[in-house]
Amino acid sequence: MNYILFDGPVRNALLPFTYTRPVADIRIGILTIREKWEKFLGYTTTTITEDYLADKHPMVEMEANVLINAAFLPNEELVELIKGLDKEQAVFHGEEVIAFYTTEAQEEVDLNSYEAIEYNGDCLQIQNTWDIFSKNGEAMEADFELLTSGRTSKPIPSSNNVIAPENIFLEEGVTIEFCTLNASMGPIYLGKDSLVMEGTVIRGGFALCENAIVKMGAKIYGATTVGPACKVGGEINNSVLFQNSNKGHEGFLGNSVLGEWCNIGADTNTSNLKNDYSPVRLWNYETENFAKTGLQFCGLMMGDHSKCGINTMFNTGTVVGVSANIYGSGYQKNFIPSFSWGGTAGFTTYQPKKAYQTAKAMMERRNCEFTAEEEGILDHIFENTKKWRKD
């Protein structure tokens, strides 16, 4: 069977992260949504997404296909329903379609004509950017079980101070000495060839993905995910870093999400709680206004390739777009558009040529290429976000 993940109606609610990726490639828990589905299904997947992302994320259609809404995270019961789908059958959760069967011969799909199979079980769904951190603990526990079931952890070196070692799993090549690991409140997963430097204190749930680094003396609270090849330090609480991003120094990051290729300057702090304890509002790209999150704690949402200088201060509930460069004293605005350059003294447009030079330099440090596909995606975002920039 050929499985295809599609973005679904939540894509715009997940901006700025879906400017540069399909919904399927959002990381929550330990794995990306795509990686979760592929492990459950036992098949690789392709994607239906925006046209400008299609060169980097192409769709493969075969004679028989099952399309899956990437906003839904898999579990055993749901996957069994989907594996059992036949022609003109679809799985629904309330009014929302989770998956449906198509054939190459179908010119269009009318779900009203399909046999509806209702799924009433527990279901983890990503509908807003803040779900990425607020539901991270639940997703992490599911991923921990998926990745470690029936396997044995590499030994935890005896120099470490450990609480609830049965909830800790070390993959091959992990380096960790003279640290404190408390997994009594959630699992701790250390990925292949990851490094936790001396003096670090970690309270689960926590996931450190492949080749990621925690620097000396870091203080990390759950549920936090540090994606592949990320570097972190300082104090972090309930945050998700997708991949290849750095928050390597002192300063606080809480209830936040960082995309790929972000860099947080030394002593940068994010506010995650308003002084009057009222619920946080967050910029909504669809309504072009600030929307209620219903959360008391909400920090920073930062899109791919964005960076900030030392001592930057982010207000509670701040959204930063793609390829922004932020610096200067004082609290930054709660919404900083893509390709913005500046800070509290004012912003100008971060011209693509200059932004791409920075992106290329950062990626080369990780032996990654800034490709023509990547440049084309960012060109589209630059044009698409002009209306929010004011020179």
C-alpha cells in the first residue's frame, strides 16, 4: 500500500513552522509526525503539501493509495483501522477525516460518497502552534514506548546521579558523566551519539535526539525536546527545538518552539507568563490578529533560519517568522514578520541575498548544503510575507 500524508486544514494555524515544511515534518515528542507514521505503518510516506514545497517534498501516487491527515498522531488502534481501509472507505474523527482510500483512476474524491468509519478512541491531534509544546509530554511518552519497547538501554555511567533509571534510555554512542537525571516525572531519552556535558540537571520528560548536545551546567525541565544536531544550554522548560538550532548559552527559554537553523544569542530570555497572570494571546496568520490560546504559559514561536543577538528579551507569546534577524535592548514586539532586520529601535527588510549568505554559512558549519530548492522556498516566503513588513 502507498501512504501519503496531507497537510489538511490546520496548515495555516501552524505557521510560521509550515512555511518551510509540510505538517508531517513537525517534531513533537521525540520523532517528527512523519517518522511516527512510518514506524507504525512499516512503510515510507510521501506528502501532499503546498506547490512551492513540492520540489523538496514530492508526492508519489500509485495504483492504490491511503491519504492520511498529518495533523493526527498515530496509535495502534488508529493504525489498524487505516491499514484495513478498502476502496471508498474513510476514517473520521467527528467531522474531520483522518484517512481515506483512493485509486490512481479517481479524478476527484467525494468523501460524502465514502463509507464512513468512525474512530472514537483517544486521539492526539495538532491544531495550533502551541500544541507542539503543550502536548509534547503526551507525545514523548508514546514515542518513548514506541522506540524502546523490547530493547535494552546502554548502561548509564556510574558517575551520574539518577532517579527512576527504569524510565531512562540511552542509545548507542551517548556520552554523559557527572549529571543528574530525574525520570520520576517523565521519561528521559538520549539519542544516538548525543552528548550531555558535566553538571547538567535534567528533569523528565526529556528527549535529546541524535548528535545533539547539552552544554555544561544546563537546567532542563520537562517536557522538552532537543532535536537532532541542536545545541542547548542555560535554562529550558517545556520547549521543542526541531533540528540544527542553537540555544547554547545562559538565559531562559520556556513553553516555546524553535524551528530549524535558529540561533538564540547569549543571555536571551523569553517571558512565558504575563505579569497579570491572564491567558496569553498569540499572533494568528489567518486572522492577522492576536488569538486566544487559553494558556497561562506561552513563550516564543520562532520560524526557521531566524536568529537573535545577545541579551534579547522576548515578550510573553511572541511569534517570529522565517529568516528574521533580531537585536537590541528592551522587549521585542509580539509579532516579528519574516525577513525582518532590527529590534526595538525599528525594523527594516532583511534582504534575501544577505539572509541567504547567513543561512549558507550556518548550514556549512554542519556540513549541510543550502540548495536551490531551499532558496526557492525562502523566495516564496519573502514575497508572501511582504504585507507585514514596514520599512
